[in-house]
Amino acid sequence: MAQAPAAASAHTSTAAATATGTASATNAPAGGDPDPALVKEGYRVVRRQGTILYCQTQTVTGTKFASTVCMTAEQIQELKRETEQSKRLLIRSGPANCVGSQCSN
């Protein structure tokens, strides 16, 4: 499935920042309990410097190299919002190759 360029770059920058451990985690609570919904989605809970992070191993398409990407719950929710917004934009824009009587425009 194709992603809108803005969403793809936002996901890439978030993933790159969190994979290297440089993402800001100041919005997350210092302590607290892990979100059971995120754990159920397959995230592993990691605590770093008093911050709860949710980690997944991801493999870049076309490579055999995997990397671990860790994000706060807020970063995951923002990524989900961006993904849903991109989906709605793609659905609203209609078919990419519209030919003949099937076109509504």
C-alpha cells in the first residue's frame, strides 16, 4: 500500500529518531503502568531513564537487517493518527488510474 509522502517522511523521521534513542520522551509519565493495549499489539515494554517505551523489531523492505524501534505511547498514537489521515486522503483522492466509463470525474 502506498503512503502519502508527508506521512512516509514523518514515519521515517520518527522511526529513525527512536531507533537511535534520540527521540524526546518528555511527554511520557515518569513512572506508571504500561498500556496493556499496546502490549497486546505486540510492543515490548522497556523502561529507560524512568520513561516507559514500547519497542518493536522492524525489518526494512528489501533487506535482511532488523532494527528495534522504541517510541512512547504518545508517539505511537501520533503515528496512528498520521496513518489514518493518510488513508483518508488516499481514499478521498479516488483511483490512481481511472480510464473509460469507470471514472466518476
